[in-house]
Amino acid sequence: HFEVSFWHEPNREETIFRSKAVGEPPLMLAISVLEALRDAVFRARQQKGQSAAFCLDAPMTPERILAALLAS
């Protein structure tokens, strides 16, 4: 389950251009997708009883995800 909410209140502190947090939301969104995929592979491997470390580097192609799922 992944839930996102946005801060709707104005900034009470003096900041650069009234920024509220991270300056590059698209970058953070991309990282969250990578980490969600990595966690999904980890949980699937756990369910199969595989506890060994696995490598899943970007770009996460379907072939790389499948290889990480099947690696023992």
C-alpha cells in the first residue's frame, strides 16, 4: 500500500522561492518507483523462502526483475 499526500499549507519560514520541501519532485517520484519494485521483488523472494541477497540495478527491465525473482 502506497499513499501520497501533499502539503497544502503555506510555508511559515523564509525559503528560496517559497519552496516547501524537495526541489525535484519528479526525481523523488522516480526513486520511489525503483524502491517499490525492489521491495516487491524482496517480498516475493521472502514468500518463496529465499533470503539471499540479490542484485537489481537500474534500469529495471522486465528481464532483470525476472532474473532477480528466479535467482537463488
